[in-house]
Amino acid sequence: MMGIKEYETVRTALLVEWNKIADQVPTTLRNAVDAGIAAVTGAIEKAQNEVISLLGNGDISDEYRRRKMDEVKQMVVETYTAEVEKMNEALQKEVERLQEILTVPKPKELDQGELLNLKADLKMLLDTMDKSAARMRLGQELEKALETGNGVKAWLLGASDWPSLYMESRGFIPEEWEKTKETALINRQDQKQAAARQLLKLLTNKQKSVAATIKSVRFYASVCVDKLP
């Protein structure tokens, strides 16, 4: 069984990592993660105390002790599973809010004829270039559309799947166009979008992020359960 000192060491490490970024996290999400960590660590502490009590009770049968300890472990599993789910839901809600800020809006009135003509004109232009030049030109066209306020072209190149499908037909994998598109969007972002993009990284990066913290909570809790007898 994980000793009290060992448990506190792991718990402290988890809290230290979370506290490094917590102040930069939006209040609603921060509160959700704080509550989730408190509930999970509280459940583990309670489980440890109950197991210690069961192990020290000589007036109960081994069968009863085993059954009660299994119930204690199951309680912890159910608690951390539910809390991690709630934290992930809060995270996803914030991610969607930020992605909405960063997504090029679709024009309310989109003329399909204009859109078809635009695609045809772009394809005619790009087909004359080698694929690397075509990818660069698409990025330039996106930047120009954002700069000049051409909503239809900005949406077509910045939010629809047409550029990705076109570049795929030229031998590029979709991720390569996504990198070019992201560079163009960053080059023409406003302050609100820049802040949203920075916050999105804080929420979703593989390390030192809210997503990483939630993943660590699950891992920490599962290890603690495994350490219970």
C-alpha cells in the first residue's frame, strides 16, 4: 500500500505542476480542475484511512475485510472517473470557445455561383505552378483575403476543406496545408485571436497544460488504487 508520506509526495508534485499554470486559466475551468483535484485526493485519503482501519480490525473476518476493501477501491475508481470526466468536459467547453474565436467565419449569405467561380479561378492559377509554389500561393491568397476583408475567399481558404482537398490532389498530406494555413492566420491575427491562440496552447499542449494536468490526475489516482491492498 502507498504510504502516507509517499502519497503526500505524489499529491504535492501534482499540485505544484498545476499551480504553475492555474492563475493563467479562465476562472470557470480553473474552478472545475481545483474541485476535481480536491475530490480525487480527498477520496484517496479517505480510502487509505478506511483500509488502515480494516487491516487493524481483528474483530472482522478476512472475507468481510476483503469485500470492504474492494468496495473502498471501487469507490475511488468511480470518484476519479467521474471527476476526470467533469474536468475534461469543462476543458472541452473552453477549447470550443477559443476555437470559435480562431475560426474564419462563414459568410451569412454565401453565393454558390461566386464560390464556384472562385474555386475555378484559384484552381486555374494553382495548376500552372509546382505543388510547393501552389501551397505557398494559397497561403498568400489567404493572407490577402484576411487583410482586404474578402469574407468569401477568407472562409474558403481559411475554414473550408477545399484547400486541403486540392493540395491532397497535388500530393500533399492535409497536415502540410494546415501548417501553411496556420502561419497565414497567425500573420493576420488580431490581439483577441493572438490571446486565444496562446491560451489554447496552455490548455491543450502535451506538457504543462490543463490537459496534461487532468491526465496526471487520472494516472495518479489509478496508481494510488493499484497500491491499495
